[in-house]
Amino acid sequence: MGGKARDAMGCKEVIVLADRGYYNGEEVLACEGTGVLPYVPKTQTSTNAKRGLFTVQDFIYDAENDRYTCPAGEFLTRGKVRSDRRDDMDQYRNLTACLTCRLKPQCTSDKVKRQKRWEHEAVLDRMQARLDRMPEAMITRRQTVEHCFGTLKAWMGATHFQTKTLEKVKTEMSLQGKRQGYPMMAAIRRGSYQ
């Protein structure tokens, strides 16, 4: 959709803003190098913060050395086997330091901390860096877009779409538009629409 907007405007580059509900690494990767610059905040799916444990943000990735630094200052290095039975997810850990670490109770309930990293995570890191340089972007998106869609959904008598994925939401919106449009067309034909 971002590519279509870029083409329609005749631009080399277009900025696409979306809320965290649309965060999808594969979609962000697909935009890479196409002139579509996505700005989508990461979803916060981990319950670690609520449990009093360190979060992903507490582990700093060093791209030059391909390792993480944990809050205790130890290095987590990439394991030889990928995790989660997925071919695109690496696991970083420190098999010796974690066993005697004084911060372990704040880090993990497992034997050792395992930090996962997608093989294309650098794309997501670049997007996050863009968001960090432009913190007002999400406020602007909220002020210009949320009200319009909220109004449309309220007219539909709903607070959210019943379907998921862009194709299904398009269909639902189209059906709602037609549902709203037919009575209006009938009123226009009768001459009673103002």
C-alpha cells in the first residue's frame, strides 16, 4: 500500500506511519529499499516488566561484534543452533556468567538467559532509530488519522473492525460503506436528502 501511495504521489520516498497493532517484521523488511519508510512502534508482548524482570531494551546489541551486553555487563554471544525451530531466529546467551550472576533473579527464571534476535533485526533497528529521531510522528498520526477512522467506525455502530488482515478489513469497510450509501441514494432519489 505504501508503494501505491508513493507511485500516486510521484515521490521517490514516502513515510508510512502505523500504530503498533500493524507491527510486522516481514512487512517492514518488504519495504526495505523500495522508497517506503515505515514508522511503526514495536509491540510490547513480553510480560517481563510486569514480573519485575529485565526487558529486551535492557540488553544492548553490538552489531560490530554480533553480541548483546546484559545489565550485569556480561556478553551474550550467538549460539551455533537457531532457536524456536525457525531458521531465521538466533539465540544469544552466556553459558558461564549466567550461572553465578548476582542479577539473575531479575533476568530470568531459567538456567541461563537466552536473548533471541531475528536474522533481519537490523531492518527493525533502523526503523526504531528513525522513530527515535522523530518522536512527534506518532502523535501527528494519532491526531490526523485516529479521529477519522473512529468517526467512521462509530457511524458503523462499532468500536473496532470485526475482521483482521487488510483484505478482510477492506471488505468489511466496503460493505459498511454500501450499507450507509444505499439509504442515502434512496433519499436523494426521493428528493428528501439534504
